[in-house]
Amino acid sequence: MCSPASGSVFQIGATSAECIATDQRQRIDTCLFTITLTAPPKISLTRFLAFGDSMTAGEVDAPNTVRGLAVHPELS
């Protein structure tokens, strides 16, 4: 048995966990460990727009994710 339980949701940062196991002879052992989650990297790209003789650069954050689904911003 582990705490937090299997399938638990973890926040970004460090969380301590402990698992306890008992065999058929009632011998008990424990394991303590730390689960560390870091924020995913943020990817940005540069978009270049040309108007006649001039060129300007703008930044767009992409790709984004919502509940595991990739969401791509519209570029116009």
C-alpha cells in the first residue's frame, strides 16, 4: 500500500511518498521516496512579417496544451 495512492494527482514541486509491503510471513518493509515534478518547457517561436521594404518580428507562444490535447494558435 502506498501513500499517496496510485493514480493520485501531483502538483508541480516535490511530494514525499511511502509504500509498505507485507509478505505471507507477515514481514513488513517500507520504502520512502520523493516524487519531483517540474513545469514543462515553454516553447516560443518568432514570426516575421514583411511590409514592403520593412521587416518586423513578433513572438507567438506555441504549442499550447489543454488537458493533454494540443492547441495551436492561429497565425495570420
